[in-house]
Amino acid sequence: MRRKFSWFSVLAFVFAMFLGAVVGGVAVAQNQVHMRNARADLQAAWNQLNVATADKAGHRAQAMTLINQAINQVNLGISSGAY
């Protein structure tokens, strides 16, 4: 026996799937709060080093380079965590 589906049932199913995807995407994006806070802290540290006196035997410049690398990694983590 063949079962017939009404258009309403199909539309309700499609809407439910869409709504679940949207709500799930928002929940994932909200879970990135700590990553975003870490990025803000790294940017604040970089800004502090930027206004510090330059002559630190190369350690200031190296720290700024490492912070840039850390910011890039955090950005990648935020991007990959959103899926």
C-alpha cells in the first residue's frame, strides 16, 4: 500500500529542518565566546607591546610575532568551530 504525504507535511518537515539548522548554527557560534575573548586578550597584549620601548634585545619583536601567530590560530579555531 502506498502512503500519500500531504504538501503540508512536507513543508512542515522542511521548515523544521531549516529551523534546526539555524538554531544549531547560532548555538555553535555562541560557543565561541572563550575563543573570541582569548583573541581580544591577545590583541590587547600586542597593543601593549607595540607601545613599549623597542629595545628589548629582540624579545619584544619576537613576542609580537608569536602573538600574531596565536591570533591567526585562534581565528582558524573560531572558523573551524563554527561548522
